[in-house]
Amino acid sequence: MAASFNFTSPTHTHPSRLVCPTLVHRNCNSTTSSYPIPKFSFPSVRSIHPRPRPRPKSDTEIKRRHASVVVSALKNLSDTELVAVPPETDAVPGTFPSSSGVYAVYDGNTDLQFIGISRNIAASVVGHRKSVPELCSSIKAGVVDEPDRAALTQAWKTWMEEHISATGKVPPGNEPGNSTWVRKPPKKKADLRLTPGRHVQLTVPLEGLIDRLVKENKVVAFIKGSRSAPLCGFSQRVVGILESEGVEYESVDVLDEEYNFGLRETLKKYSNWPTFPQIFVNGELVGGCDILSSMYEKRELAGLFRK
């Protein structure tokens, strides 16, 4: 009897999962060799097909999937609470979130006028209330977590499609060519000048002018450069926060040596604060960029500006 090894065809095609060979005894008729010659049979290489690697997803596909997951937590438009817009503009930030998301605007007859997206819902409501008060009576707001552009756009599409499916109509403010709800860039206020000129003799000490300025204006920001062209990143950040909150504020350029000569050193002594920018609210120093940014991230500014 001669022993031969027979490799049976594997039930799985991956090479790492080939089954072990089995020992089979059978007659050997060969007389030319004193030793039996084992016989081996292997599966054809062509029969082994490695599993195809999945095609890597593009960044666009990943963003779309992420947006869908994020928006899935958003309530339907019909299930979202309708909240009246307070008549006082200062009360809007406390009524609506200052977060990114989608919002729907209703008129006095609770007819939907516009669906929009915003990086700061409360600030957008303030702008609409000022520009079209007769059309902005109540709001539905939905905050979008992890609000990248894809997630915000998907949230807007979700609410828009729901409304069109229910009414068969596009909201008037979203119709092509309607510019009622297009946010117009606000006109930049001029920066304040504390003196009529560097060579003019002052009748009131500069510290007295600073004291009068911060006490007669609700919010004053002493910055490097103008509000339209800040000259340092911290000043730019402060201007961006104040404008995103819809705050009326006065700005003073501490680098203006012609009309604010000596302001930097005098203001440091007045406020006992060594750096710029400096923000005052109701005559009191709030702090600089770091403090304002921290309050903005914690959503504490609305309460501060309402005081």
C-alpha cells in the first residue's frame, strides 16, 4: 500500500483558510521505485480570488453621510415649537439660541414666510425683526450640532422639503428673485475720536474724556485699528463677536496718534488693564479678547448686554 496526500478543494477561497490535507491509502502499481511517491493536488491559482478591497469613500461622501447623521437628530418642522419674537430687540438673544442651525419665520397670521440657515440664529432674527417687522412675528428654530456647511444645508433641505410636501408651495421668501430676506451688510459706523486734533489744547483731561465716553455709551470697544479694518487678530475677533451678537457699540482706535494722542497709556492707567482691546459695558471694564471670547462661547453675552 502506498500513501498519497490529496488536497481537497477548499470551501473558502482565501489562501489563509485552506483546509488541511487528508491521508488516503490506496494501491500503488509502480515497480521502478522502492518507495511510494506521494501525490499532491493543489487548487488552481485562478480559483483563489481574494476579497476585493472596498473603494475608499471620497470626502464629499463622508461629509454627506456625516450631515445626514447630524440632521437626523433635528426635529421636523411641524414638530418644532413656534416661539413669538419679543418686541424688545435686546430680549431676542435670550429667547432664541445664538447657535448655528435652521430657522423658519412666520408672520402675524402664522403663515410661513422664509426658511433660512444661520451661524447665529438669534442675530439673524434681530436683523429680520429690524428690516421686516411685519413679516417676522414668530420663529421656529432648530440647532444643528457640529454645524459644518453640509450639515446646515441638509437641515435646510429637510425643512424645505417637508413644507413643500405639505403645502405644495415654496415659502415666499425662498422664491427665486425674492431679496426681502437677503441680509444686507450693515453700514459701518465711524470710529470715535476723543480729541479734535493732536495739537489742540484740551480743556478736559484725557482721562476725563475716557470716563465720560464709557459712561455715556452702553458698549465701547477700544481696539487697534478701525472697526472696518482692525489691525490685530484680537481686535478683529472682538469686532466679529460684537457684530455677530447684533450689538450697538462705539469703537475707538487706540493707534490713532492724530486724534487719540496719548490714549493708550492713559487708558491703561484708567482701567488698570495693560493690553488691548478693552471692552466696557455700562461704564465698567469687561476685559479683553480672551474674556469676551469665553463669554461668547458660554453664551453669556446676551445677559451681559441686556443689563
